[in-house]
Amino acid sequence: MSSTPVPTVPISGGAAMPMIGFGTWQLSGEDAYRAVSTALEAGYRHIDTAVGYVNHRQVGRALADSGIPRHEVFVTTKLLPNSAGRERQALERAVDQLGVAYVDLWLLRHPPRQDPLPAVWQAMAELADEGTARAVGVSNHTTALIDTLIWETGRTPAVNQVAFSPARFDPQLLVEHAERRVAVQGYSPLRHTDLSHPALTAPAARLGATPAQVVLAWHLARRVTTLPSSTRPDHIRDNLTAAQLTLSAAELHTIDTLDQHTAALSATPGP
């Protein structure tokens, strides 16, 4: 097990969210079980999954087989928007498949056509009050959508999970979320990022690290929780040790301003 200290960010509900988590999007079957088992053994204490990933049972089996006390692992899952009116059943099914009594974070995935879903959000918040979810948040929501949910229900999401990488750096997004006290959680941290760019290879060489580790360290410096994913044990372990790296202010600024031609980014939907 890794002794790498991973910073945490406090979120509503009293939970401390580890800022490097293990993402399970596109992991299924025994690949998901093996990858999550490797991540837990390496020292990850934050696992991200969702109903739509169809891997709850494999993630739950890895958690059980790890022998790690439940309270030591931060578990996130997500509600599909088409579960409107069936929020309780969806949450009960999720925790049953995961083999846990509660999840630490329950996210409302992006609404269809980007229409706000205040009734669904209200139901999720009320269920969280019962204790089956320690905190509730959203995924792929704009700040305008978040504002609508807050206005309609009086409940602020603890977290917004969005695509975040050097190619998608948006300082205004970070400002707007900080103003609302909504933590930013970023998925696909390496997607569309040119790992051969000098802005990444130079600090990697200075630190004796990989460019991928530099990208993850940049996320932490920007106070964005990151969710790298891999099936390769060496990559899984290396990603976690990014928490040991410290980038200079100049290096951070250079990564902030990387020209990754974001207009050409793929429109493929994410987690």
C-alpha cells in the first residue's frame, strides 16, 4: 500500500473528499474488479462509479475483498436523469449493488437537453438527509443550472463533476464555483492533452516524474479533485504519487495557458 498523503477537500455533509480518486468510467466486468482492487491496494481511498457504468457489483466486490473499513473509502455514484420519480429506488439499488450501507457522494448526472431538474434535486437532497448518501452534488452542470437548482430548492450541490484538463482549463469556472462553495471534481484529466508538450515534459524532468503525473499535480494545485483511470497497475500507482509533486508558480501558469486547440475537442460524452 502507498504511503502517499493525498490532500482532501471538505464538502457539505461533513465528508472529506480525497482529491485524487480512481475513475471507473468504461471499466466493466473483471477489468473493473481488478483495476479497483489494484487502486485500493495502491492507496486510493476515493472510488468514482455510476449506475450508467454498469460496474457497481464489481466495484462493491473489490471494496469488500480489500478488507479496508468502509469509512476509510470515499465512494461516489450517480443518478441518471431518467430516474425522475424513482430516486429512492435508484439509490437503494445502488447501495445494494455496491454492498454498502451508504455512499459518500451521490451526483445528479447532466440533465437531458440541459434543462434543470429541481424536483429530482429536491428528492435527492431529502434522501441525503436520511443518511443513505452523505452528500449530494451534480455532474456536467453549468453554473446557470446550479443557480436554478439552488433558487428552486434552497440546497446547494456539494460538488460539480465536469470534464477538466489543461485542454479545458477555465479559470472563470473555478471562480464561479468557489463563489457558490461548490467543489469542482474533474474527470478525464489527461484527455486531449499533449503529454509531449514542453510545458509538461520540462517540470516532469525537473521532478523526476512523468508528464501525466505533472497534469494531475496541476489539478491539485488548482484545487480540482481529479479522477484518473487505468487498467495498468503501474499507471494506477504512478497516478496516485502525483500528490507528492510541487509545481512552481511559473510552471502552473504555463500549463494554464497551454494551447490545446480546444475548438477541435471531441464531442464524445463523458461520465
